[in-house]
Amino acid sequence: MHGKIGTATEELTLLMSSAAIEAFGSRISEVLASRPHRLITPKLALESSAAGEAQIAFLSRDVTGNSGKTDLAPTLLEFYGAMRASPRLTWLQTHSAGADRPIFAELEKRNVMVTTGSGANAGAVAQMALLGVLAIARKLPLLVDAQRRKCWEPLLGERAPNELKGQVAAVVGMGPIGQEVARLLRAIGMKVIGVRRTREPVEGVAQTVSFADIATVFPKASVVVLACPLTPTTRGLMNRNTIALLPPGAILVNVSRGEVVVENDLIGALRRGHLGGAFLDVFEKEPLSPDSALWTLPTVVIAPHTAGHTTGHYAEVGEIFLDNLVRWRDGLLLRNAVK
């Protein structure tokens, strides 16, 4: 995308939250110093003559709030409303690494360029994935259960954790998160095989295969980490058939999207003992229903879609937006554009 919206003398309107304006407003003004511009909030956009004038929108994390997939925070609904009421909107920068919410497809149909925050939380998400691998491999749920019962139960004999060093980990998705996951797993001595759209090699990964080659990889993978976007190819990727390919006792970690896993098939494999456990940060429906069997399965650790949340994430996404704004100003291609 090239960054020319109107003429250089036409006032540019950017839609963003009051928190984002406070955090980044002065730096935005530095970037756009030669162009008249104003920053407006969704409330102002919907309640004043500014409605419909926004050409650029920045969807920051504070707007999303505690939204699930279907239960949206009032701030997010308001932001959606402001974007829908802005026929001149040309570019949306979002804080999220993925762009699979329905609003993004809706905007793309209007020829709105969508760019993501991919890479801003790669380190944090990868650390959570490593935590998940270690938590399940080292049987942390058993230790926590024993602690709650005030029982001294060493993991000895048949209860001893398997050694991870030398084992194969399949990392599904080789974007910034997947590559950092691979690096961390290599650091604890695992052999990493990357799974992606193509077989193009990835530096530091022992082997790279395509999604079509999963049947050649899963039978030797004692760990599978899902770090892929949600696409028609990855939706339902982990199902009864693919899970059955994994060796008994394999570990599944999902820090991607819940719909990549068919939850009923996962629950069945866990109940049968085919899988050694699962660490899940995302789910088919969020928040996860209190009725889900996943809450009480003894080899499952649940996190409430929080892998990427750190105190520094807000600023990191802001840097991506500001960098893209410079690129937009200079007529250059933007980072993380949704294809």
C-alpha cells in the first residue's frame, strides 16, 4: 500500500482511543508535521460532525479490553461502529497479531488495508509456549494437585517426567512467534521441525515441511506447538485423525487460535490417555464455557488467552503503528499487511 490519501494540504483524520492519543499523539504529530491532521476518538466520531471523516484507524489493546470472540466489550463495539460510519477509511492498524475477527474481512471488502501487530508480542507468546511445554512435560498439574492436598509425592519411577532433550518438537507456523518458539525449544535440546505453507527452509530449524506433509512428521513428534494463523488450511487441523498420528504421551500446546483444534477430539484423546497433556491459551469459544471438560482434565493447563499480554506490549504495538505511519507518509509498503 502507498500512503497518499487525498492531497498534502487536506486535513487527515485518525481514529483512535483517548489512551492511544495520550500515549502516541505527540509522536504522531511529529511524523505528520507537514500535513494538517487531527486525532479523534470513536465517541467524537459518532457524536459530532467528525462522523465519517476518519481515513486511518488505530485499534489499540485498551479498546479490545476483555472481549471474547462473541462477547465484545462496549469500547470495541463503539470502535467498530465508528469504523463502519467512516466511508473514507483507507487503513486500519490493529494491535492483534492475527486478523481473523469478522470485522477485518468486512473492512477488506471495502478495500481497507489492514495491518497487524505481528511480532510485537512474539517473545511473550513464545515464552508462554515454552512454559506450556515444560509445565506439561514436567507434570506440573500433578505437583500443583499434590501441593493443594499437602502431600509429598515425588515424581519417581513410572511417574517420572520424560526427558525432552533429543526429542522432536513440531512447531506449526513459522512466523515471528513460531521462529522464537523454535529457538527456545532448541535451547533445551529439542530437535525442531517447522510446519508451514511451503517447504522453504527456515534458519535454525532442522527441517521444514508443508501442511500436506504432517503425516510424515507427527508420528515422531513428542511435542506439537501451534503458532499458526487461523486460515482455511489450519482450521480444524488438530482433529481425531491428526492427533492419532502423534505418539502416545505426546504434548499439545496451543498459543495460536482455538479453532485450529477440534476440542471434542482433543478431549477424547486426553481422556483415552493418548496425549500426555495439553497447555491451551485459546479455545473454540471464548470465554471457555464452565461446562467444558477441559477445566477438570488432570493433564490440562488452561490460560485465558493471555499469552501475549505484557506490560510492554502496548508500546511495542505503538512502535509498529508509528513505523507504518512513516511508511504511509513516504508512500512505502506497510509492515504486516494482511494479504
